[in-house]
Amino acid sequence: MEKTKKSYRVARPNQTGFSSPATHYTEPRIDLNDALIENSSATFYVRVVDDSFRDFDIFEKDVLIIDKSLTPKNNQLAVIIKEGTFQILRIDTNSKEEIQFWGVITYIIKSTL
């Protein structure tokens, strides 16, 4: 004897009125790696530990996304190594100063706390 293939389930009604507060759980999450990163193997996240870069509007607890594969362009922020420490510098292509380039800052994620 074969089981019937007919479905006797009641069709769900179309929703009317306000949606459930739980419907936002069905939305996909934003993946910052997909949204902000071009070259994941050459990209680093760095959390700023003090306010020494306030001239660049970078403060303690901000997160810098740095891509080491990019070539710096004029007026971009970059991380350099100077006197054995990491520094932030605005690139000036007219400058004759020799620098040890580390990576280009692609995004600054600001802390609001």
C-alpha cells in the first residue's frame, strides 16, 4: 500500500497588520570583512591605544583597517615605521623625506565609548 502524496496542510495566511518584532532576526548579518576588505591576506586591524594621533582625528579605542598591499597616494593616511615605532603620516608625494612605509589606512572605525 502506497502513502498518499496529497498534502492536507492548511496554507499559511498572508500577514496583515504590523510585523512581528522578531522579523529582524531573519536579516543577514553584515560581515565587515566582506564589506570593507579588498585583500584579506594583506589587511590588518589595529586598535589605537592613546590619543597621540588626534591631529588626524584618530583617538584611543578607534580601530584602523590597514592594507599593506596598496601603494600610497597623495593625501592618504598611512602607517610608517619611524625610529622603531609605528607612526601615522599623511602622504605628501612632493616630500623628499625617505620613509619606511608599512600600509595604507583604508578605514577608521570610531569608538563612541
